Amino acid sequence: MTGSKRIYALDTNVLLHDPTSLFRFEEHDVFIPMTVLEELDEKKKGASEVSRNGRQVSRFLNELIERGNGHGISNGLELSSPEGVTLKRGAAVGRLYFQQRTSNGQGKADNQILSAVIELREQNPDRAVILVTKDINLRIKSKIYGIDAEDYENDRALDDFALLYTGSTELPENFWDKHPEVQSWNERGRTFYKLDRHDEEDWYPNQCLFLPGDDNVELRVLHVDEQRVTLVLLDDHSHSNHSVWGIAARNREQNFALNVLMDPDVDFVTLLGTAGTGKTLLALAAGLAQVMDQQRYREIIMTRATVSVGEDIGFLPGTEEEKMTPWMGALTDNLEVLANPEEGGSWGRQATNDLLASRIKIRSLNFMRGRTFLSRYLIIDEAQNLTPKQMKTLITRAGPGTKIVCLGNVEQIDTPYLTETTSGLTYAVDRFKQWSHSAHITLRRGERSRLADFASEAL
């Protein structure tokens, strides 16, 4: 290995997180320690996403070796992209090198990887050697030994989570003065506005806009182009006479959420918010209203992205639905509110938990692959624990007439190696914001109780 190009040594967790990471270092070289190959071999069995990724990495490596006709492994294998993998990069490609001796099998795997990287650095004193790992403790160890170590960030949706699209924007007080030429009209009981777009108004389809104060008004962007923007006045779901399945919005963001959840033209909705902001309750209320009253969808399907669902659902007794029930405490809690006659209004006297439960199906993520949902209202809870690849797998299940609602709180990511900027939920919010049939709302205010509100601030 000669030259001024950098050498990136990859940890197992990077390859298991993104099998295409092999090909994402442009003209630089990639090094794989023998311990990483041994760990990939241990992970290959099973039906989990990690096991599938492990098998895919092995197939990529085998394809690269076969492409080199089994010769010149010691001289490196050209890292040209395999068939079916499209990467955004220039023409320059690096080479793949393997550790030339087997590991001694002693000590922790992390320490063996560190030893291999130290040896690699000694063999290449004129080149920068960088260990890439998603394990923060291994990065700390590397720094202690004077080895450059980095997180794998190629899959980050954005550089800083604070830059994530929130879905709503406050308008300046002189908004109407800045737009004197406004066309307005009423159609099917709704008020629409068309106005010229200014350069600073960087809006997206279905973004919610609000003007606070005495002239309080809440609008949603219907269509936006270079010159013009079309807005619609939002329905006010904060009053009980305009509630959704007995649920009235308690703050501005909840009203935004109910508007996009009830709009049949919005096929994909993401709701971000901390515990107690009402994500699950709003999604369920809107779903029941559209399944039971409007009959827009055939049923509600609810699934939850729990860290352990992919691994140990099997030990629980019963059917798929019975196995999933322990994970769906949020559903049970919210159904008690939605089926309460005192809070739900006159409809609650006839509705029962059994009736509502008959229209809500609980499904495991394990069985989503290969399915197509027709005219369903699909709620994905705890979506912050999904990887971008898992998110794609779920969203592509949607058939005609299906609406998908993703709920999550990025402060509660439980999946190893996922962060706020690499979560599948963050990825979906960023990638879908330009699409005219998707909407995103960040819920900020907790609405559980004064006790919960005080505890979240004081503890």
C-alpha cells in the first residue's frame, strides 16, 4: 500500500449497519481486520436485519474476490460498485485490503481490531490510517493509543439535528402588508389564498404557518413554486364541536397534526415529539374517525419498532397479535381514553373497546417484508429506532389508498449505533419534506398532566 491516499479500517458494526459502506470511501483504500470477518461469520445466522446485513457484506466481499479471479488479494481488490448498488461519487475508486494473518483469538475483539490497526499503521508510516467505528468506547480506546478514529457518518440525514425541518413556521407581523396582492376564494367550505412568494419564504408543501397575536391565523401550504404559493386556512380542531373522535387539539401543534392526519391527500405523516405530546392519541383518533365514520380506510394497522421485537418475539406465547400485545401498552392506554363515554361524547355510549379493537390490528415488524397494505391506516410507533433501510422497507409496503403515520421521539433512541442524525425517522422527515403528499409536525408541549409537566422540567 503506497501513496498519499488514506486507509480506512472498518469495524464490524459499520458493515452491519450499512453493507454498502465498503464502497463509500471514494478514492481511499479500505482495510478489514481478520477479527471483523470472524464477527461477520458469527452474525450471519438469523432473520434479523443485522443478520441479513452480515450476509450481504459477505456476498459483496465474495463478489470482489471473484472479480479479481482469486489473484492479487495481497495487492488489494478494486472497490468498484457491485451490480445493483448505485453510489453518488466520482470515477476514482480505492482498493480493499485484508489483514494477511489470522487473529490469535485472544482478548476482546475490540482489542484485536486495535492491534491490527496499530500494525497497519506501522507498515504504512507515510499514510494516514483511520479506524471507522460506531462504537464510541472503541473510538476512546483508539484515541488513547494515538490512532485516528471516526464515526461512520455517510448515512447522516443532516449535519446537526437542530437543523431538522419542524413542519411549522411563525409568520412575521407584517405578513399581509408584504403581500398586498392576495387572491382569496372559498371552495367546499374552505378558504384559499394565492400570493406572490418572496425569496426569504423557504416553504415546503403541507408546511403549517401561523400568525400569533390578535390577528391569529393558521394556514397550510398547498402548493409552492418559484413565483407563487397557494395556502389554505386550517380547520380549528380545538373546539369540542369540531373534535376528532372526541379528541380536541390542546395546542397549536396538535391542531396542525389533526389537520394533516385528517387530509386524504396526505399519504405520509411524521409526528416528532417528546413523551406526553399526544402523538399516539392524535394518530389513533384520526384513524378511528376515518375508519369507523368516514370509512376511508378498511382498518388501522399498528406496529411498533422495539429493539427486541426483531430478536425475541418468539419466546412469547400465542399468535402474532398476542405476542405483540405486551409491546403495545401505549395502544391500550389510548384506547381507554378514546372509548370513554364521558370524554368521547355521545358516540362513546355505543362504542366499546371490543368494537374499536376489532378495527385495529397489531402487527410485528418481522412479518412486514413482502406484504402490501391496501386501503389501510398504518401507524408505526417508536419509529426513531428504525434504520433508514428498515424505514424504506416499511414505507414501500403501502398500496393504493394507504396512509402511513410515523411517530417517534429521537431523544429515546434505544437501537445501538443509531443517533438523532442517522435515525430512519430523521431520514424520512428530511427526504419527504419536498413531496406534496407528505407532512411533518414537531409537537413541543406535553399535555399529560401538571404533574408530568413539572416532573419533565424539575427532574
